[in-house]
Amino acid sequence: MKAIPSERGFPTSRFFVVVGLLLAMAFLGSAAVPRSQAAEPLVTEGLIEAPVKSVWEAFTTTAGLRSWMAPLADIDLRLDGKMRANYRSDGVLGDTNTIVNRILSFEPERMLSIRVDQAPTGFPFPEAVKSMWTVIHFEPAAENRTRMRIVGLGFTDEPESVRMRAFFGRGNAYTLRMLQEKFAPPRKPAP
């Protein structure tokens, strides 16, 4: 098939083929660019030696939170409710050292999603924290075991967000370890 010259003097069919190829390459090229690792979800997971019901209660009741997370804590488990924690035993719940998380959603004994509404005084990432949230999954792993999966989302490639991601990586690992210790079977004394 012979190309038909256009008014500008170049073949029309070749022009559309070239433009089409350039557009396809641009689209495919942009789709092939990998996401930065800094912007990927931050996943922390592990097993807890307790049934889901017990782990859920430890995370979603005031008495449960105080038993392992912080000496001063409370939760209003409802959509748009608050989870508050103050790690200073000499503090007051609600003071400037209190961390306030807003409950975005939950499915009883399966999932809880939260977002920081108020960081404690001196929190080093005040802007980056505004765009992130956390989803906590509770899954039965066996009759008396729970797989907990903590997923941090909303991180970016901005330097403050990259540093905050590392901060929450350590913090989420600590949170999981503290919950595991709460439910760890009692150690037998050495003979």
C-alpha cells in the first residue's frame, strides 16, 4: 500500500505509524519505571501465641492497650473514634506527649486501620505523618496463634517521609515484639 502525501508533504500513514509508536513507547516506558522502595508499603508481620480474639482485645480495648502498649491508653473503637497512648507514666492522657490515632475503619477480629491525628511534642516528622496511615491485620494462624500484619502506607520519596518510614519500621517491629511478649508462654525455671 502506497502512502498518500499530506498537505505538508509527508506521507500520512507513516506519520500516524511513527506518532503511534512514540506514544506506545512513552506509555510502556512510563509503566516500566519501578516504584521507589521508599514509597512502597512498609510491612511488619509475625506470629503471636494467642487466638485472634485475645490479640484483638489487647489491641482494641482500653484494658488491653494498658496491659502491653502504654501505661496511659484508651480507645473508642468506632468509625472516627480515637486510640490514645502516652508512654510516660508521669504524664496525663491528653497532654502534649499523647499520641492520638484516628480510627479510619475496622472489621472486628480481622482488621483495624488508623491514622495519626496528633503526634507527641517533638515528633520529628510533622509534615510527612499527615499523608500516612496504618492497616493492622489479625489472621488465625492455628487454633491458638495469630498472624499479625502491620502495613504502613502513604510514604513518599520526600526526605522527611523516607526517614519517617525507617522510624515506623523500627516502631512497628517494637510494637509487634511487645505484643508477642505479652502472650509469650511462661518460661520454665532452669533446673
